[in-house]
Amino acid sequence: MTSKKNRTLRAAVLMLALVLITSCFVGGTFAKYVTSGDAGDNARVAKWGVSITAHDTGDVFAKEYDAIAGQDNTVIAGGEYKVIAPGTKKDNAALVTLSGKPEVSVQVTYNAEHFSLTGNWIGDENNTFYCPLIIKVTGKVGDAVKTETINCVEKTSAAEVETAVKNAVAACSATYGPNTDLSTVAGDGLKISWEWPFEGTANQGQTDAKDTYLGNQAATATGLDIPAIHVPVTATVTQID
């Protein structure tokens, strides 16, 4: 009996010793390597600041033209509207001007969806469509500046002329990298040229008789029947990836 009590007592003492030893480890802190660092960053919104100045009245057409610079005008409109006539022309008219220095890459595109010939563009008593204008669309196409020439006298309808001009304008586009000053790349921009030759020798299909018949339409027609040309152009600058 006494032996059993002694064994029990020794077991209890041993258990108490283990508990005390374990408590020392648990109550303390193990040493270890510790490295810490702070990280962070800041940013502002990238600059856009692109402006498109649209020349609403444009400089494509005029009320007065002279055949030779410095001499008296040979064509003068008799009313408030600008006019075109045999022997008149305009070279490289810019309808919009771009400015700004965006901090992102951009693409500049153009469209002339509302370009139109309205009224009686006819050259004879059979009401045959006739437009003696030569229209040139100049702009950046791909990596180079190109000019598309449209000989309207070769077209059989106003719709054909309109489609040709719209397609030529839509083909013009340019891409620029971040921080490009758009005011310095005007040479890439869209330009419209046109001419109504004084003689048909440079414009096969143009004749004095047809020119005269068309001019009489302008003199006798009223309202929407008066032959007229409308050249609105839209420029769009879009951020690209």
C-alpha cells in the first residue's frame, strides 16, 4: 500500500515539474528574424487637353475670285451665298485645326458623311447629271500623305460623287504617340481642294455648252433646285492603346 502511494506521489511530482517547465516556454517569446518594409505609389490623371477648332464657315469657297492674283476679281457673288464658277478653285483648304499635347497615344479620323450635291446638277435638256468639278482629298493614309482625285464629270449621279468623296475622306487617319503636340502635325491633317476648270481641255467631258446649261440652272431655279455643294467634315481624336 505504501509502495503504491510512493509511486503515485512521484508521478504527481514529475507531472508538476513538466507543467512548470512548459509554462516557462509558453510564457516566454521565441527569438526570430523579422524584416518589414513600406510600399506605396501615387498618380494623377493623364492629360488630355485636345481641342478641335472647326471652321464653321470654312475657307473652301468664297464670294469673290480673281483669275490672277493682284488683279480685279473676275467672279463676284451677287448675294449672301458663296459661289463657284468656271475658272475658280481652292487649294488645300483645312476645315479643322487640332491642338493639345495629350499624354496618351491618339488616333485622328475624319468623316464627311453629310457631304452632298443638291439641286439641279444637269448639263442638258435631257436632265443628264453633270458636275464639272475636280475634287482632291489630301490626308495621311497609312504612313504617307496621299491625295485622292475625284473627277466628278466622270460620275453619272450626285450619289456617285458623294460616295467617292466620303470614302476618300474616311480613308484619312493618323496615329500619334504620347506627348505629341498636335498643333505641329498640321501637315498630316485633312485638306480639301477643288477646281472648276475654265476650259475643258484639262477635264475631259467638260464643255462650254454644259457649263452654260448648268449656270442657267442656278439663274432660273429656286430653293432646293439651285445646284449647290456642301462640304461638312467631322474630325475625331480618340485615345488608343
